Amino acid sequence: MTIEYLKTGKPETERDADDAKTRAIVEATLADIAARGDVAVRELSEKFDNYSPPAFKLSAEEIDALIAQLTPRELEDIRFAQEQVRNFAKAQRDSMLDIEVETMPGVILGHKNIPVQSVGCYVPGGKFPMVASAHMSVATASVAGVPRIIACTPPFQGKPNPGVIAAMHMGGAHEIYVMGGIQAIGAMALGTETIEPVHMLVGPGNAFVAEAKRQLFGKVGIDLFAGPTETMVIADDTVDAEMCATDLLGQAEHGYNSPAVLLTNSRKLAEATLVEIDRILTILPTADTASKSWEDYGEVILCDTYDEMLEVADDIASEHVQVMTDRDDWFLEHMTCYGALFLGPRTNVANGDKVIGTNHTLPTKKAGRYTGGLWVGKFLKTHSYQKVTTDAAAAEIGAYGSRLCMLEGFVGHAEQCNLRVRRYGGVNVPYGTGAPARDAAE
């Protein structure tokens, strides 16, 4: 195997050190929120967002006034995007069926898909107002039937962003708060004097938001580890450097620590893309952010074969994977670790982020090895149930259960089974013994 790195980013040791600093800051901040509630949240909002309104929760009148600032075209665009997201989420929900089966005469087993009862949706918005993130979390939770949906977003340039607030409201949020960062995540999960805690947190965010969700997991559920944006372009010589460079920098502009990787088997394309990236960075309005991200986290990896490209791609497990090759469907068939695939040059990550209908909250930091992205099923809990409807079944299952409990030494467990054998099977099972097989069958 021959793999050559034409460009590398920060070494893993430096990235790990950054992560350790983030963990310590988040741990201390969450402890402060747990101890001081609303007071801590307000202090953090003043410190990081220079924002201290009379109330962080928006009233219905404030929501209406913000929505009124949008043009009809802007509102229609939000409606269109949410319709695409809802349509796909509804199709996914329809695939999740409640079931009930009779596994043997008199034994009924089943499961029900029940919505999580309260969800906190975080919508990033400090640097860029992430209107689309409201569709992905709030609207999808609404399709799932979550009865209490609260949404938090930081102020944008010192005040609530009308587009984000409109998307939250139109998506189905029952409560909307203008707060960001660790304070928003902590307030939703831990609760304060004015905010009732939720059962689950969802939504993407920066490294501090992602780490706060990670530390709170267990006290509440989370959707997945969704930190700073990652993108990978898998390309061969069927596409050109402009396409590759545009798709890499289009995601690198998210933040200063957004990994962007070109994976190719064409040296010519790799070298040309490096040149094209330098050219685009001279004209891109967000170049300050994108250039830093590319410098520290950008990589260009040259492989000999498609099999090598596949192996490297699955090892990196990037959040967004743009595939532009002569065998896109081959990658779809064989790739196993990623957030979402974007197949062919007509497709692009930005459409997935904003409008096409799939969910853009996706796993980062190799989490694609064990989970997919946010979808309607994340808001549903599959709960099983069982019932025994005949005396014969109660006696037969009870006899098996009794003996298996005694095999493990659980006498009290066995008595739960024995009681049913005695009562419904007419068999006298001495206390502290397993039920006899022959008598139970009779």
C-alpha cells in the first residue's frame, strides 16, 4: 500500500491538548451552572455574548416581531427547506413500525416506538446564523411527536437573528431561548430556576458545545457527538481542481478547526487542487476563517488504488464525504464509516446542509464508526412489552424460567416463575427448587 500525504494538518498530539483544555473549561462551567442556575447563565451570556436581556425566553410577541422582519421570499425559502426535511423525516418515521407477535401459543411480545418527552435543540448562531440547523432538530423532533421541544440559539451581532427564530418557530418549538454555548447546553440539561430540564439534547455546535453534551450524557440523552464540521472529498481525474477546492473550502469556512481532506488517486488533481485552494482564498470573503482551518486541519492524501482510498476513508470516518469518481455507487456500496455521503459532482454538501432534506447533524471525530446522524428515529424510544394470555403458556414458560433462574442461583427470581407454575399449571414446586420439566409440560 502506498499512501502519500501531500499536505498535513496539526499533529494529533496538539489536537489532543486542545481537547484537554476544552474538557476542563466545560467541566468547571457546568458545575457553576448546576450550583448557581440562572445567575451563572446570565454571567456567562454577558461574558461571551455581551447579551443580558430582561428574559432569555422569547415571548410570542417578540417571536412575531422578529418573523415580521423577514421578506416573503425568505419565509418561503424557510418553508420550502422545512418541507423537504419533514417529507424525508416522515418517510423515515413510517419505516419504524410498532410490532406485536405471538411467539408461541399464549405468549405475546411486542414493541412500541414512543417519542422522547422533552428535547432541547441547540442551534448554533454566534458566528453564522444557522437557520438550517433549526429544521434539522426542531422540525424533525416535531415529526417524531415530541410533546415538549425547546430551542436555544446564541444572539447574532448582539440580538436574536430573525431567520433562526422564524425557523425554530415554524419548525414547531414550544419554547425559544436566546442563549448560546455551554450555558445553553447546561441550562437545558440541568435546568435552572426558570428553565425546566429536558430529557435529551440534540444539535451541532463548536468544540465547547460538543464537549458539554458529552459530559452531560447519562444525565440526559444526546443525539451524537457533533462537533466542528469535517469534510472529505474523494475524487479521481473525472473532476477538476476547482470543484474539489470549492467543496473543501465551502466547509472549512465553518470555523478555525474544521478538518477538510482531499483523498485522491490522481497526483495531477491533488497538486492542482492545492494551487486552486490558494487562489480561492484570495477572493473568498470568509478566507480569514477558512485559511486558518485549511492551514491547521487541511490534508491532501494521495493513494494508488480505489481500495486504498476506501480504506483510508473508512479509517478517517469523516462527517461529510463528497464522492466524485467514476464509481460513486461502488463507494456507496462499500463504505461503512461516515456521517453522510454526497454522491457525484451534481451533489454537494451545502445542499445537504441547507435544503435537500437529509439531516445535517452528523457524527464527527470518528463517531461515524458506531452511529449515524440525527434522524427522526433518534427522538423515538423503542420499548418492548410482553403478556401471557393462557394458563398453559404461563406454566410452560414459568417452568423454563424457574430452572434457568436456579441455574444462576437466583432463588427469588425462580419463585416468581414457580408461583405461576403452581397457580396456572397445578404443579406443586417446593420453595427453593426449580420446576420439574415433565410436570410443567403436562
